[in-house]
Amino acid sequence: MNTTTRPTTAYVPRPIAPDALTRLRDTDDAGRPCVPYVDHEGGSPLRCCLRPVAPGERVALVSYAPLRRWAVETGTDPGAYDEQGPVFIHADPCEGPAQERAGYPFSRAGALRTLRRYNARGQIIGGRLLEIPEDGTRGFDAAFDEAFADPETALVHVRAVEYGCFHFEVRRPA
């Protein structure tokens, strides 16, 4: 899986990393075993490939702690900010995000997203609510521009307001 694919956006939305997916397909971040099922309706957001579930796909709903995973990678301690929540993933390995895609994943005009900013120590340093505009790409790009204008911002987590689910991560551009 290519987690640094260049989409047609100003920032790179990152899926759950392949090594984390391997572990989540066994035991999730809450210590529960993965329980795959066939989703006959589809539509839920997959965090492994950043697209909706297609009807009939084999998926799993697992608990994921995105900041914990990042903290291990960077040698930090997220402390009290180590929250976990439900995410959908393919039950079996997938190809990851498409090489090219238009816009940010799960971007539907009118939907509410929260963008949480974290510093290099894993501490939350701000956030904002985004009602996705008609031009979702422009709306997200502006929100990320605002977040990364603060030199302390190392990464941003995008979450759904309705359920609190983690959607994707954007890291400070190199």
C-alpha cells in the first residue's frame, strides 16, 4: 500500500498504515479480536483504502487509536490524547488508496468534520469544525493551510462529528 500517494489535493490524506492494518486484522487497539463480515449494503468509509465499502465486500469494524500509532512511530507519548474509536477496514489485505483520486476522502458537501491539530510531542494544540463546502477540496485545503500555518502543528486528524470516527490523517508537508 502506498501511503504517500499524491492525490489531486494540496495535502496528502493518509490511510491506516499497512503494518497497523495487519495487527488490526488480528486484534484491534481495544484488545478485541477482529470479526469480519460481509457488508451487503456498502457505503461505510474504509480507512485502509480511503473509499466507501462496495456492497458485498468483506469488512471489519475495529477500534483504532491513530495517535498511539503515530506516537510509537515518532517516539512520543500521546498521554491522555490517546483516544480510540471505531473504523471500518477491509477484512483482508487490499491495494490501499487509488493512485490518483479527485478530492479528499469522504468529502460530502454539508457534512461536518472536526480537524484536530497535534504537535510533535503528541499533544493537542487546537482544532476546528469544518462544514464541508460545495468545493470540498478547496475547503479542506484552506483548513489544512490554516492548521499548518502554526509551526507547531505536526499532524492533523480528520474525524466525523456525528460518530467521532477517525477518517484520515494529514502530516505537515516536508
